[in-house]
Amino acid sequence: MTKVALILTNNFADWEYAMIGGIGGSFYGLDVEYFSPTAGQLSSMGGITVVVPNGLSDLVDWQPDVVAVIGGTVWDSDAAPDISDLLVAQYDKGVPIGGICGGTLALARSGLLNANPHTSNNKEFLIKNAVGYEGASHYVQSASAVSSGRVVTAPGTAPVSFAAAIFEAAGVPQQTVSQFQELITAEHK
């Protein structure tokens, strides 16, 4: 079973984690687990309270096949945790790494966006909030997720394409991923 680790922080984005965790586990057979720099009770941006029992050392021990950093307001604040070493170590092991919305800042700070095509909320968001970010020349203005090698990024407005890209990175068959996207976007056609 493919293991997908979702990293959450306080004030995480509800829609971003729910799509991967809710659909990826129950419908696609992925083993989805939640991790946080500070294990314990967290609140989402929408006010949902969750208990995340796993810290980042648990993530390392669990040996995920894919890691996704979920957006939230903490990533562009002084309280943002530095998870650079963890992300680089997982990437160096061959693990695909994803980030959406504010979660892209963690990837930018780790250097994973310096040489890979990527997107985020906008280029200035990365430049302003990610010390050490040197990938502006690789920035792609996109309303959807951008996948480059083993790096997946998306603006906060693209939870569907981000979830689809994470599913692809986890080995969900392309036909199934396409069906997921059609199902989720059907009301907008």
C-alpha cells in the first residue's frame, strides 16, 4: 500500500487536506497519515479541530512514498516551522514532495524549487516569504498544479489538480485520476 504523508500546521487549509485524505484513502487505497511539527490538537482555517498524533520524527520512521505540505496561514508568518532538512532528506531518498498554497513556502525555503518548474499563489509570495528562494526564473504562473520530476506545487485555489498530482505521484492509475478530476469538477461544466 502506498504511503502518503500530509504535513499539517495550525490554521491548515481544510479543503486541501480533506481531498487527499478523504478520497485517497477510502477510494484509492492509499495509506494516508497526518503529521505535524508539533503533534497534538490543531485547528483548521475553517475552525475544525483535529488531533494529529504524529510528529515529524514519526514521519521519518513511517517511511512515506509521497509527502505533501498542506497550506495554512502559519507558513507566511514568523511562526513557520523549518522543515527544510526533512523535505530535502525525503526528496534525496526518491520521495515525491508536494506543497500547496502556503505549503509551497516550505519547499521554497528548502531549496527544492530553485531548479524545478513550480507554481504557488504568485511569484512575489515566494520571494517575499521564503528566505533562500532562488527559483524565480523557474516560476510558472498557473491556475493548476505544476509537476516537475518529483516536485508538485499548486496555488491555494487549485486543490483538485493538486490532489490529482499527488495521486499520480502515489501511483494511482491515470484513468482513475482523470475520473476523479471529472467527478470533482462536473458541476462547473
